[in-house]
Amino acid sequence: MSASHQARSVARLAAVQALYQMEVSGTGVEAVVREFSDHRFDRAIGGEEGADLAAADETFFAELVRGVVTEQRRIDPAIARRLAQGWRLERLDATVRAILRAGAFELAHRPDVPVEVVINEYVDLARSFFEGPEPGFVNAALDGLARDVRP
């Protein structure tokens, strides 16, 4: 994996974490972007002693987080149309919502990133958080969204 691809993957993970944090704590977008920039990137991560979080594409991270917030009124209904009948976005786990929102934003607003890359990245993120059906659910929802926004 190239350094730039790795930096984007780390930015996506951070964006999902930031969106989750904003939802559960009510923190505003600029405060969260600043917190991640000042305190989270290029810091050691848990687990092995001295393991550093790979450098993140901080510009891409900020674009994702700000973009989801700016476009959420359009993103949420687009996601909701791809949920099984009777399911509402509010019923989903907050982490799944954050993953779907970031993926939906990237599909709709980053045509430079191939659909397969977007879907694979967010399914991999779902796998890092969940062992159950959630990665398959994320895959199906983002695949449907991709057909909606990139016909």
C-alpha cells in the first residue's frame, strides 16, 4: 500500500471516529477537526509500545468531516432509501451511521476516488469495528448508493 493510500485510509478511520464523537458528544465540526489535528494525528496508538499511527491525510480528513456535516440533509435520506423496508437510520449503530455517512459523502462528492476503493475502504473499516453482519450491510448499502450517485 502506498504512503498516500495509507494516509487516506487513516484519514477515513479518523473521520468515522470524529463523526461518531460529534454525534455522541454534540461537539461541533470545527472543534473536532481541530482536536484531531492538534492531538490525535501522528501520536502513538494503543497496543504495542511505540506503535505510531500512520500519517493521516489531514486535508482529506477535514474535507470528509466537514463535507458530511454540510451535506447531511442530503446524505441521510440517500442512505435511508437504501435501508431495508422498515429500518430507519436512527436504528443503526452510531458507528455504522458514521461509516455510511462518510462513504456516501465520498461517493457523491469525490468522483476522483473509484467506487470500488470507496466501498472497500469503508467495508474494511466496518470489519475493524464489527464481527457480525455489519460489514455486509455496509457493503450492500454503499453499493446501492454508488448506483444512485454514480450511474
